[in-house]
Amino acid sequence: MPRISAARILIASCVLAGAASPAFAFDWKAHDGETVSFLANNNPWSQTVLSHKDEFTKLTGINLKVDSYQEQQMRQRLVTVMNSKSDEVDVFMTLASREGEQFAAAGWYADLSAYTQKDVAPDYDFAGISPALVKAATFGGKLTSIPLNLEGPLLYYRTDIFEKCKIAKPVSLSDVQAAAKKLKECDSSITPFTSRGLKAALAYTFSNVLHNMGGKYIVDGKSALCAPAGQKAIGYYGELLKDYGPPGSSNYSFYQISALYRAGRAAMAFESSNELRTIMEGGERLKDTDVIPLPAGDAGSVPTAIGWGLAVSNHSKKKDAAWYFVQWASSPEMQKRLAIQGVAAPRSSVADDPEYKKWISEAPVRGSWQLALGELATKGSSEVGYPIVANPESRDYIGQAVQDILLGQKPVTEACAAADSALDGLIARK
């Protein structure tokens, strides 16, 4: 793949690109004066890229109207707009691994396949984007979104506290549990372990535990949470949070987890690789944190690896202008800039960039983060929740089963049986 020059600034290269292509004259000003509306999830990717939005307007002449919400609220807003077939949203963020099949079946995505072949700046390099993530965003032969990042949950842990408590780096899931127990005994002022406990959000982290233990969501067309590996994973995850997590764990998603760890109040945090930027904000954790993939279980290491994407609404009346924002935001230069902010790029070429290499070398935790991302890229599974159209709904039942353990409401056998019964109904819907 072509190396990205650290000195090549996007605006300069793209302005020159208008007259550079022998096949066609690409013009960044083709939609000068138009306004594109963007519905964003307020996560590290959008926060970082939108800090450069004035550059996009200067380059293209396109005004960007941004509506940004927390993840659940963003989806609620999107569903309202799409169900009414409104054209008020042109571009939106989406997780193909979560709602891809559902949104594609509803006809909400515009097909971006043709745009990537004939309406791109010469340096866009669509082929350089992770083929696996592109495939994951393709449904029925239609490319529904452009991958923006590579992410998955990683284990952040405090090396200074582990050293003080004489605990070795965990290399297995049982080591994580044993470390949490020792940490609780060693320093009661620190939360030993934190991860997602919010019902709608925990499938993201739980799926890694399930797969490491050899579990599957569906076996022979039926829900398999009550299979031995499924029961073991539910018990492990729920009890780890119940015994060693912070008070109120059942309401925790990435906002609370990152804040708790960044403030120095947790010894281990199992959360998204995308949260490196937030966790390291202020610099206090730069020298006392290591980052590793979730340690292996009975089935080894099967990390979760997904990526957010940018989609164009099929109801938009400004699809061509919307595509210009999509390709600017997912360009090699912009993805390199974001990588230096701790948002991993879906382009392997970024890892060879001198500026990125310099950033990695400045703190050991960044090198660990890069190595962990390599494992996500080579071993990762994008199965988060059930691989069905009703994937988002399936996550609630997974979350409920784990919460039953976390809150001490049911034994594992009852929790998984209730979930399997409901999930079999979802699977039967097709």
C-alpha cells in the first residue's frame, strides 16, 4: 500500500488534485454553497474529526450542519428521521456490526459503491481501507458505509498498582479474576475492575469473553447462551462486575468507565481501544498504564474487532455533496491525524507514517496499544450480539442475562434460559 507522507497536508494535496487526474477532473468545489447535515455519535472519532470541520468548508465550500448526541440518543433521533422518510439528515454514523442488516433491510442506506470508483480525489485510496471492514459494511452487494476506524475492547491496567500489590500481568481470563481479588485485598480504595454493565451496551465487551471461552451465540439455528461455554461466560462476566466492579456497574458504559480509570480510581478497565485518547487526557495515565487484548480463555484469544462507518441517507436529496464529506472525513490524511489522537485507522498504511511512528514512540502505552490493535486486526471477530436483522434487540437480552447475575437476581441457569427463549423468537423472525 502507498506510504502516506507526513508532510502532505490534505487541503494542499486536494486542491492540486482537481487538475491532476488523467481520467477525470475531480473538483472539491463542485458543491460550493450547499449545506450537508451530519448526525453524529459524540464519541472520540466525531469529536476529533469535527475539530477540523472548518477545513472541510474551506476546501469544498460546503457548509456542515452538525447534530451530535450520545450514542443511544443519536440512534433514537435517526430512527425517527428515517421512519418518516425525511431528508433532514444527509450523513450519519453507523455500526455495521450492530444495525447494518437492520438498516439495509429497511432501505435506509444509500449505496456508496459507485462513488468509491468514479467520484474520488486521486489520493483517496479506497483500496487501502481494510477489506474486512469494507466487506462487513456490504449487504446485498451494496456498500452501506465507509469504515472510519478499527476498534475493539482492550484491557487497560495500572502497572504501578499491580507492582505495589505484587501481581503479574494477566495472561488468562482466570488471571484477571485472580488479580481483581488480590487488588481488593491489597488496596480497598481502588476499584479492582470495571467494564460495561449497561444492558444495551455490554454485548460489546461480553462478546469477547464469550468467544475467548469458546462460546457461540447461535448453534444449529438456536440461541446457545445456555450451552456450557455460554453459561460460563455469563457467570464470569456478571460475577466479576458484582464482586469487583464499582457501585452502580449496571449503569456503566464507556463514559463512566473512561472517567473512572482516568481519575485513577480503577486498577483495570476493559473498554474500547477508541477510548485511549479520553483515558490519557491530561497525561496522568501515560506513564502508569499498559494496554493488552483481553487475556485468553479456553478457546484462546478471539478479540472483538469492529469499526464505525459514515453512511449517506437514502432519503437525502444531497447525496453527491454528502459523499464529499464522507470521503474527506475518511481520507488517508484525516485518518492519520485521528490515529495520532488515539483513534486507530482502518488503513494499515498509517502505521508506516513517520509522524505516527514518532507519536507511538513518545509513550510506552501507545506502543502497547498499537500491538494490541494488531491482534484485533488479525484475530478479531465482528460478531457482537446475534448475527440477525434484530441484532440491536438481541443485545438487550444478552445484557439482561448478565445483569441478572450482576444484580444477584437469578442464577446463571435461569438467566440464560430466559434469554435463550426470547432470543429463539428473534432468530425465528429471520
